[in-house]
Amino acid sequence: MDCPRRSFGSNDLSEVKNEINHLLDIKAIRRCKETSGQFVSDIFLIPKSDGSKRFILNLKKLNKYIYTEHFKMEDVRTATKLMCKDCYMINIDIKEAYFLLPIHKSHTKILRFYFEGNLYEFLALPFGLCSAPYIFTKILQPVFAHLRSNGLLSVRFLDDFLCLGKTAEDCLKNANITIQLLTSLGFVINFEKSNLTPQTTCKFLGFLLNSNKMIIELPASKRQKILQLIITLTESTRIRIRDFARILGSLTAACPGIVYGWAHTKSLERAKYIALLKNHDNYDAFMTVTDNLRDDLHWWKNNILIAVNSIRNQNYDIEIYTDASTTGWGAACDKEKTGGLWTTTESTNHINYLELLAAYFGLKSFAGQYRNCNILLRVDNTTAISYINRMGGVQYPHLNQISRKIWDWCEERRIFVFASYIPSSLNTEADGESRKIYVDTEWELSSQAFAKIVLLFGEPCIDLFASRINTKCPLYVSWKKDPFAYNIDAFTVDWSQYYFYAFPPFALILKTLNKIVSDKATGIVVVPLWPSQPWYPFYMSLCIKTIEVFSPIKNLLSSPFRSTHPLSRHLSLVACVLSGKGSVNKTFQKKL
């Protein structure tokens, strides 16, 4: 099979000639004659980090017919997991490692290319073959198995190796043994690109590893290159999908060294995904850089030059358990528990979304006072775990949306969370809270009745007895830990600071009235019209406005669990402004 032959500019042509001559010299390729069953591919050059070019055989079409076995490669994240405080590192690079591995003579005819009328074929493993990383990694497997069985710490990524040691002497010994073994096997060390002096700061796979500060970061030159790409994208309104994907690839590759970076790539990945769907995977088509992408682009622009990422250990400041059911959410931390109900809208969502929402509420409930710390989330839903640890996803926008909320909240507090699986059978406390039905505490006054109260008595600034789903004010106090509550337990708050709204549980009415007096507070209080109750005269004595009576109607009170209150046929409510300031009180009593 023949492939169209690429034409090169004068500069590229000279570089291609040099590369081909070099490959001929080291016997990685040879000239050949056309044969039946040959497969001819295109060639091109790509820039390397040191400024030189790499010769690539474009095997995109051939790769479609080659089975590639899934395998896991070590990378810079592997390195960060092996690093310890103040450890030493050495970086070793192998020269032209792929070209040391020969191709079977029966297969060389499918690794061919034309250049200036001549036909060439690869005799060694070429760059561009989809199975090449797997082959090279597996060939070196026994080499590093031997080294590691002798207690030598290392990370290998194709032809780049990182040797580690707790001391400079340990690290140097590790490197010397590794180099000796590799050279004995025929590999050639690239001393120009290797760093053979033990240091606590080392460049590896395009990142700077620092064991003194225990951070991973991007080199300054790479930061500047990425910044220019971001500026280009922010100044564009339309761009080829191919160019957009190239810039996005640079941002994604930088994420290990940019804290919270992954969270700010998902909207861009989604935009690329949608653009390719619309254009039938045509990377040469144009896409629009919409306004909703610019927030993330500006984040990258503001952070690319300064952000680093911490190398975290497995120690966590707090551990939070969360769970979701169809009725509500639950969370537990240390010896405390909390939970709540879903709103009508929330309850229509898939359980994966609810599990993520439960994790978000659990964090807000138990970690709101924390800063600059690591938190372990224990969750029994694998999808939720994946979206949290990956800082979002592309396929399901609604799941990415709540994941983004989690990470935005964490970023604001410099918190880092890690989600870990816990079997449902062991997540009993959070599960129990998610299934509780708070029948007696979730009653709320109808919106129509509350609107009339506001019209008569003015807008209150805080709801003292509320939850996330029934609060009448943006600012509210809950009776237990709540993800959005201003405070917990109204009786621990100074009420004199607010013009409040209170619809207390009936058992707490007397305690509420005493609190108003002790704090000399003023606010709107709703209670049942029960003149026979011992607290009723006390209530009337604190009124400073004319009371408003709400007669029994079916929808005066509502709850997620009952269509009507059990006393709806007979229950009347009264509302009035109460004040605990004695002088005001006495003046009003004289008018009664």
C-alpha cells in the first residue's frame, strides 16, 4: 500500500536529509526495492525538548490493523509516590533506545517510506508504531525487576529513568548500578541529557521534582510556552479543532504540576468533544471559543506562571463518610452525624448525581472551618469516586457540574480531597442519616403566608429555625450541621444582631420567648393560636405590632413527606413582631 509523499520546505528538507543519513549510519533503516505486500507510510519531524527534531514514521493507517495490549506505564506521578522528604534523585536518559531493538525481517516491508525517489524500510523499532511503547516497556521489565529486587528505587518511562535514594550516596550507588547494567546490555547512555549528580531537585519527564519542598512544578520555559498558547486561545473567537486540541493537550499535560488544574480542563475537553461530534471527527473543521470557556482560560492565564502542586502523603486531617438515598443525604465525621432531605427537584436526579451532592454537602458540613489541609472522603459509589478524584468528567455534564462545585469550594480553601471506596455495609452511619425522615421538623409556612408576613412586618435577614430545603431567608441557622447554614443551634447565637424570622418547633416556643428577652432581640415569630398554652400570655406580652392570624387551610403548612399537616383542619397560626426590649414592651402592653 502506497501513501501520498509529503513535500518539505527548504529548512525541513535539509533536516529530513540529515536524519535519514543518521538513521542509515546507525543501521536503523536501509534502502530497499519495491515488493508485493509492502506498506508505505508518510514521514514527518516533530520538535524535541532540546530543540532538535525527531523523525516519525506516520503509521496512523497501519496502526489500525495492529492489536495493542493494554498496559500501565510509570510516569511522573509514580515518581511522586516514591519520593520522601529530602530524598536525592538522578535522571538517566538512553540514547536512541528504540533503534537498538531490531524488527523481524519478514515485517520490515510494512515499515517503509519514500524520500526523494528512494524507498527505505526500518530495520529497528520506529517512532510512530502503536505497539512500540508496549514492546520497549516489556523488554526492560526483567532489567528493572532485577534492580528493584536488590532494593533500588527507580521510575522508568520508556528511555527516561529516575533513580532515588534517601541519601546522596544511596542515590549515586543506585545510578551507577543501573548504568552499568544498561550499558552491559548494549544501551547507550545519553550523558548530555542525563543528570548524574544526586540532587534534591531533579527534572524528570518535563517536570521539576523538589524533595525539600515536596512539590512538583513546571520549568519556567514550559510555563511561558503554555502562557503564549493560552493567550492565543483567549484572543480567538474561532479556531481549528486541531489547534484547540493541541493547546488543550498542553494544558492537560501540565496538570500534574498545577494544583487544581484538572478541574479547569473539563469544560475545554467537553467543548472539543462536542465540536468533533458536530463535525464528524474532522479536526480541520472550525469551532467557536464560547464565553463559557473563557473563565477557565483566564484561570489558566492567571495561574500558569505561579502554580505548583504538592507531593502529598497518605495522611489526612479529617475523614468524612457520605452516602445518598432516594430521600436524602447523610454524612458522618468522627463521632458526629448529619443529613438532610432532597428538594423535589434534586430527588429526580440519578443516584450518581445524588452521591456527588451528598459528598459536597458532607464536605461543607464538616470541613467548612478547615484550610490548607488534606481530607479523605469515604464514599460507596464508584462513579462519584471517579468524578471526585479526576476533578470532573466529559461525558456527563451534570456530574461534572457538581464535581466542579466540590473542587471550586476546595480551591477557595486550599483543601485537597481524595475519595476512597467503602462498602455500603460499612458505611452505616452516613447511610442511616440519608434515610431519616424528619417529619416533625420539616414543616414550613406556605410561601403565600410568608409573603403576607413580609408585607406587614418587613423583610427578615435570618431564619433561626430552618434547614437547607425550607429556609425563608438566604441566611439561616439549622438545628444540626447543614452544608449552607450560617450557624448551628439558634440558641447559641446572639439574636440581638438580627431582625429575625422564627417559626420554632412547638416544643421550643417557651425557650424561644425566653431567648428573645435575654438577648433583647427583635424579630418575627410564628406560633399556633393556642391561648390555653402557658407560653401564650408571654408571647402576647412581647408583641410590638398588631398580630396577624392565619386561619386553618389545607396548604398553610407543607412538608416533603405529607400533603397536609395532621392538624390542618383546626390549626390556626399567629404571626407578629416580638421584642425583648422591656421599655418597648411595656409601651405596647398599655395599648392592649
